[in-house]
Amino acid sequence: MEVLMHFGTSFVVLAVVFGFYMTWGVGANDVANAMAPAVGSRSITVVHALILAAIFEFGGAFLAGGHVTETIRRGIIDSTAVENMPEILVFGMLAALLAAAIWLTVASSRGWPVSTTHTIVGAIVGFGLAGIGIDAVSWPRIGQIAASWIISPLLGGLIAFLLMLSIRTLILNTENPFRQARFWAPAYAFLVGFVISLVTVFRGLHHLRLDLSVPVSVLLAFMVGLVVAAVGWAVAKRVQVDESADRDFHFASVERVFIPMMIFTACAMAFAHGSNDVANGIGPMAAIVSVVEATRLGAEEIVKQQSPLPLWTLVLGGVGLVMGLSTMGYQVMKTLGKRITELTPTRGYCASLAAASTVVLASRTGLPVSTTHIAVGAIIGVGMARGIGAIDLRIIGRIVGAWLVTLPVAAALAALFFFALKGMFG
């Protein structure tokens, strides 16, 4: 307690700095998931992707980022273990933020798409082991996270593979692909509107406590899907055959039909991501601020199950996300959009919609999935539709290797920083 009273201001300053650094890391690594297919398929430029991501990521973080967050994210360690040791929680959250941010910096610089949620979870595990003990960690929860390394890419890849096969059967392998593309465009646009509406309700707006039932959510999504289908029909009618482009690439005009749908999907996923994953950075920061304030006020309950998220923390988190994407996000975007497999608008559409569909499925069934792993699996799935030779297995190997070391590296760094902070301030 005396440590918090004496160094409280220093802890808050460090929390803000480390929290901003962490959200920068989230922006540098995770935000690319939404925009990579659009950039990789040359539907939009990197500059346009940065502008769109900045608008929708910040909008998601600021408008739907929530007002409270779990003090210890995802139930990884038992919060009752630190109720009488608030200074241990502060040291641990500071260590977790710094450790996670450093690992995300390393991964982003190498172009490795890793899960930012798993990174902060690994860091919290490291703090729990170092500061409390092995029994404080929820090992079954860690087992679920490990299972997501398999479940996430498999689900995303399977849905993307099936979507790609449907486009090949209904459009690309027909006598008149362009005519078929315009005919089926409303159906594929409906899927975009329907799935993205569910993503927004289940993931992008759940912090707003709308409390919509599943039937109401599905009905709302169906109505939005019909509107998007009508828009898709109107847009497809305006697309004309580009004979010069078709001479270089037989399906060039077909691909143009799918560009608007893919961009819309990317923007919606960016909004949902900003509303959810901003808490990976500002959640621990908010917990530290809450503990320090409660200590100064002499509150009976210092370590709470949830901490408030003041407006300034959401702004800080949104700015961090945007700056991370702007300064280093292109590295991960390049890996997802170009290095795994060659993407076109139809392939990018399938990957984006598959990722969104998997997020919807996981949100309602409780499946342990990672959006990063889903995105990678979806891109692999569209590549597999052309055969395994269309995929760069060396890149896949490096990505999987990064997934496997994320938890232990983040945990080790967090343990090291925890002991360092405890030694400096304790």
C-alpha cells in the first residue's frame, strides 16, 4: 500500500506510456488483418487502406470500445489472489504491457501476424507465475488458447475454400464469366451485408449493451443483407467489360465486380476490431489507474473485477491503433496480402468474408478462436482452391513458428520485467 501511495503518480505515467505502446503494437500487427486482402489484391492502395483503417479502427475504439473492462483479461489468473496485494497487480500489469508491446514490435518488424490477445494473455501468465504462483494461472483456459491455433485457421480456411469453389463453379468456369458475375453479384453482396451485420452486432457493438436477442440480430442482419444486395445489383450493372484488361487477364472485368464488396467487408472488420482489441492495450492501463485511485481514496475494495474505461483512454487507444498501422502495419499487411498466396479481388473477397463468418460462428458458440489465425487460415484456404503449389509453405512455417513462441516469449519477458519493477519500486 505504501508503495502505491508514494509512487502512484509514477505508476500512472508508466501505465499511460506502456498502454500507448501496446496499442501501437496492436495497430502495427493486428489491424493489417482487415485490410491485407484488399491491398494484396490491388483493389485499394496502401495509402487508401491506411485512411480507411484509421477511420474505422478509431471509430470502433472510440464509439464502441466500451466503458468497462476486465481487470485481468480473459480470466487467465485468479483475481482473488491479488486482492490483498494491489501493488503486485500494478507491477504485473505494467510488466505485461511492456512485454506484450515489445514482442509485437519484434513480430511486426519481421512481418509475422501474431495474435495480440494471445500476446497479452501470455504476458499475464508470466506475471502470474512470477508474482503469485503456478496455481494462480487458469491452465484449462491456456489449453483452450492452444486449441485455437488449430481451430481458427481450419475454420477460416474451410469457409474461404468453399466460397472460392462456389465462385469458380458459378462464375469463373462458365461460358460467360462476366455475365454470371453480374447475375450472382446480389447474392454475394447479400452474404456480405448479412455476415458483416452479425459481426458488428456480436463483436463491434456488444460493449454498448444493446442486448439484442439472436433472432432479432439475425432479422436485422437479413434486412441489411437485402439492402446491400440491392446496392450490389446496382453497382454490378454499372460495371462494364474492359476488353483491353481482359486481354492481359481473362477475368479482369469479373474481378472488378467484387472490389466494392471486399472493401466494405474490410471496413466493417476494422470497426469490429477497434471496438474489441483496443482493450488489450488500455485494459491493463485502466486497471492500474483504477488501483492507484482506489488506494489514494482509501477504498475498501482496491482490486476490482472490472475497471472503468474513461473517455481519454479510448481516445489514446484509438490513436495508438492508427499510429501503429501507419508506421509499421505495412509489414504484416505485405505478408498476409502478398507472401502467402497471390490474391485477386474474388480471392480477397472470399478470405475477408470467411474471416467474418468465422468470427460470427465463434461469437455465438464460444469457440476459442483468434482473428489473426482466422485471417491467415482464410488466405490459405483461397490458395488451396488452386492447389497447394499456390501457397508459399516457407512463409506459413514462419508464421506458425511465431504463433507457437508468442505465449512463452511474452510470459518470459513479463516475468523479467515484473522482477525488475518490483526491485526498482519495492
